[in-house]
Amino acid sequence: MVKRGYHHGNLKQALVDAALRLIEELGPTGFTLSEAAKTAGVTPAAVYRHFEGREQLIAECARQGHEIFADLMEHAYAEGQPSALAAFEATGRAYLAFARKFPGHYMAMFESGTAVNATPELAAAAGRSRAVLERAAEALSQHIPPEKRPPPAMFSAHIWAMSHGVVELFARGRPGAQSPFSPEDLLEAGIGIYLRGLGLIRPDS
């Protein structure tokens, strides 16, 4: 592999792309900065022009992931309008779609141990996607009497946790995670039970 040193066209992004490949193959803590440099085709010393350490590199992977994730969530929410219920359900499906299509980003975001406030840029990007789900929850919860209405942050956190659980247990192709139901069906059923409990959709007759 040719070492291109500092003359790489976009060294920072090349390192991020290399890290994402290594995260998919080895996990977010299974590689070194030197391995990321080798995968990107540059010298180890070149890495330090952009990143102080592996944690900072992973944080950038997570930031870019949150930006993509927020874009997907915003698109899903808009596609579900004007129905508050359809928009809310669409954000849950977007979570599954993101985890499948961008596994390296997903692991950097949620499985690396990187704090969401590791950098101001990462915190801002993560806030975008969280805000979409909270907005969807708030719009849907307007149908609940105010005295029974959960805070949108709690409402959205419940759905986020449910979506994350389905991804981790059934949508990542892990050994022993077989289910007779698709992840989409599992999530839809779970959201349905939750929304029925809140009185937002009618019980099955």
C-alpha cells in the first residue's frame, strides 16, 4: 500500500472512512490509530494532524452518523405528515433502516462508549435527531388529556429505547437472535401496545 503522508486529498475523511470499516469488522474498540492509518493508506504520524487519539476519531464517526441519522429522521417525519401517528411510526422505522444501512456509524454512536457531549459538534448533531422524535411525540400526545400527557422527552425516550432494543436483539444478525417475526413487525407491535396504553389508538376489537 502506498504511503501518501500529508498529501492525501482529504485525509480527515479518509481516516473516518477507514475507521468505519474497522468498526464494522472489529468493533469500536477493536482497532488502533495505526491500523486506521494503514487502512487509509497514510503514515501513522499523519493521523495526528486531525485527531489526538482513537477516541477523537470515533467521536467524529459518531458525529457524522448523527448527522445522517437526523437527516433520515427528519425525512421520515416529513413523509408521515399530516398524520401525527404516521409521522411518529415512520421515525421508528427510520431507526431500523439507519442501523442496517450504516452499521459502522451506528456502532460508533451507540456502542463505542463515546459520550454524546464528547465534542460540541457531536452534541449538536445528536440533539437534532433527538429533537425530531420529541417533536413527533409532542404532536401525537396532543390527543391525550393534558393531565395524562407524558412529557415529550419521556414519550420519545420510551420509543427510542424500544427501537434500540429491537435493533440490538433482532436487526443486527447476531447469533442466537433469531425471531419468527421481522424487526419491523416487532417494533410496530411494540409501539402499538405502547400507544394503546396511552389511549392514542383504539384497542383491537
